[in-house]
Amino acid sequence: MNKYKAMHKNCKRGRPTSYGMQDPELVFNELALKAGDVFLDVGCGVGDYSLHAAKLVGDSGRVHALDQSPDLVRSLAERAEEVGVSNLTVTVADITQPLPVPDSSVDVCFVATVLHIPGVKKHADQLFAELRRVLVDGGTAVIIECSSKDLSFGPPEAMRLSEDEVEAMAARCGFEATKRVDLGFNYLINQQLGQPGG
């Protein structure tokens, strides 16, 4: 657990991101992005995952980053320009509403530590239905949420979702969990498209 404590210490408080709470390489190994992929970061916050993904998918790929905060969206767009990332589209969007992304256009949907937020959790069925809509055949939805093993960081225990709860939410919209990964403070669940209600 010392490794996770060190990462926690390096995670800047007040920045809406879980990127520094675990080893980002572990997360991106699970995402398995390749050149040409389209990546959707739902509730991107400051956009650390989006910027990392943009490098992996390359000029032939595309990253869509969505967040409801105009300030965060503007800041991410500026950061992308500063570092020369041109394959990233950042959009102000309410993720509890229809997503501004075309049908069957995304290879990997990524939802990191936002599903537990009460306003998002209340609309989980709508969100997972939208993820299903935008994913290509064989696409993947990857969810990261806060574990209840260590409550020294993150949301109150009452707000946290168990792995089983997340899997049940996704299953109602036709996703099947294929893998769970312990990230220390968080956990990751890889979801593949199956049949609705499966």
C-alpha cells in the first residue's frame, strides 16, 4: 500500500482528476488504445486521461473529452494547444443528457470517478444507454470508481459504488463485465457490449 500512498500524496487536491491516484500506465494497459482509435472521456475534468490518450491514438485517432464545466473545458483546450495536441476535441456537455457524439463512432468509452456523483448516478441508465449508442461493435466501456478499502481520500463512503453495483447498472443497458482491476484507492471494470438486460 506504500506505493498507493505515494501516488495519493502526489495527487493534487482540488483538481477534478483521479489520474494521480494510481499508476496511469496500469490504467492505459487496460484501455489497450492503439493508433487510429477513437476515445471518449466522459466527465473529463482537467483532462489528464484525455491528453495521455491523445498521444496513444496518434494523428489517425481522435479523443473526445466532455465536461459540464466551461472553465475546465477551456483550460483543457488551452493545455492541448500548448503541448501541440491536435486530435482532441473538448466539449461542454451534461453527461446525464444525450452525448454530443455520433452513433457507433467510439472504440473506448472511459468514465473515471464520476458515476458515484448523485446527479450522474440518478441518470446511470441514460448514461450507459448513451455509451452503448456511441460505441462501435466490439467497443469497450471502462469504468473507474472509488474503492471502499481506504477512505482517507475521495468521496464519503455512503456515496461510493461497489463493483457489483456498477456492473448491475451497466448490465441493464447490455454490457457484460469482462475484468475487474484493483487500482488501490480505486477499481477499474472493463465492460463489453452484450445484449440489453443481459
